[in-house]
Amino acid sequence: MALKLRLCAAYAVASLVLLSGCNAYLSTKTASGFTPNVQTKAHIRSWALPESKHDTLLYISDFYGVHVYSYPSGTLVGELEDFQSPAGLCSDKAGNVFVTDTEAQKVYEFAHGGTQPIATLYDNYASFNAFACSVDRATKTLAVTSADSNDVFLFKDEAGSPIIYKNPYAFGYFCTYDGSGNLFTRGTDNHIAELSKGSTSFTNIKLSERVHDIVGFAWDGNYLSINGNSPSNVNYRVQVNGRKATIVSKASLLQAKFVVQFTLYNHQLIGPDQNANRVSFWKYPKATNPVKTIGELELPEGSTISLGH
């Protein structure tokens, strides 16, 4: 079963509202769950244009694999294949890209512009089900959330066996580090959960306005940036101070249908839009209509920018 379907089923238990964002890829319900509204994956060998290794690259995961585009042109320059269900993407300051593969219960690391994994991370002692990821660039700690539990896995130096922390408030699904090494993920409805740097437990922090069904986190250099699906496709900038999370601004992502796991770069919000089968680029933080779109995707899920050297 594809990752996106299992995520929808999990959300269905927690919130009926979010199913509005899942309709594009749900077809029939069976005794074992939902069957996908897509055909069998076609096998394509991984490839990348040699000259792209020096470019700034945008990585987008979807049902078929990971697509690599030159940024800002949006020209396709590579494809990464041979995943069971690629989901989350993140990158470190060296330009290495991490791809979570939920069904394989692994995270694969690729060099910038590379086509073969340079490392594989997993956990032997838990149901890993890796979904989203984020890297603390100061300490090279890789955080990975689970699609099937409230476990959060931290890989020190992006290697070895993880330290496992439980977010007791909710399934995290999405996550990001801020500039100080604090990790944020989903909390209970209208809350975010924070694992402060050096802490061993999460704190549930209430937002100053009602935002639930959070479907993406990012750090913009000053504020925590989150996307909410209810109200639909609204981006919020949040100032976190202790146990306060104050929304300082918000903007609607116009023409969006269901944007998840977005990336912020070069004053743009780059958002995989699952229900539209495309990636759209909005001005950040004052989103209006998209300034660019990339289409011909199938359930786009994750995004990250990798800088060339």
C-alpha cells in the first residue's frame, strides 16, 4: 500500500476534516484499507545530467520516485528510482539529500546530484516507517518522524543507530529544526510539539490562533513556518517563546488544493500540491497566486533544496 494511503487512513481516525485533502488519491476501501487511484509503478533507472551537480537542485518526491530539477528554471535534470514509497525529503549544509522510504523502513542518503545512495539509515528495534525528516545543520543531527507511531528518531552525525523519543501528544508526521537546534512537530489539535535542544521530552505548545491539521513545517530564519489544511492551504509564521506560540502573520496559498511538506528558499514557498499533481511556487511570506508551477507529477509528497558547490 502506498504511503499516502496509509497516511490518509491514519488521519481519518484523528480528523475527518483532513480527508478532504486525501480525496484525490483514494478510490475504493477494502478490508485491508484503501486501494490507490494509480497504476503500478513503472521502473525507470536513476539518472542525472553530469552538469547538474554544480547547480542548485530542487528535489520532489512523488508516487513514482524522486524528481530532480535545476533551480530556479524548473528543468528536469535527474530521477531517483528503486524506492518502495518515497515520502519525506531533507538536506544538510553539504548538499546531501535524505529520502525517507516508509514501506522499506529506511532512509537513503544521496550526495548532491548523485544517483546511488551513499548511506542507508534504519532502526532494528522499532517499527521505523520513516515519513518526514529534518537536519539540524549545526550538529548534523537527522530527525525522522514515523507514519505509524508517535516515535521520533534522531540520528547523531547523520549516522548509526537513532535515539528514539516519543511525542506523547500526536503522531508527528511533519517536522523541522529551527536555527537553534529545537525540533518542532505536530502536537494535539491547535498545538505544536517542541523538543528543545538538549531536552529529552516534548512540550505541547498552544498556538495563539486555531490551526489544526498541520501538514508542513519549515524554518524561515526568524519564524517557524507552518501550513494548515483547515482552514485550507494557509501558511502561518509563528514566533515561539517558551510555552507561547504567537502567529505573527498568515497568507493564503492561492490556487492550492492540498499542499504538504513545503520548502522555503530564496523568498519562495515551494509546495508539493498533492490534489493538483504539481509543485507550485509562491512568494514568501506574502503569498499570492503561484509565480511558477511544475506539473506532470503523481501525488507529490516531499521537497528540499540542495545547494551545489
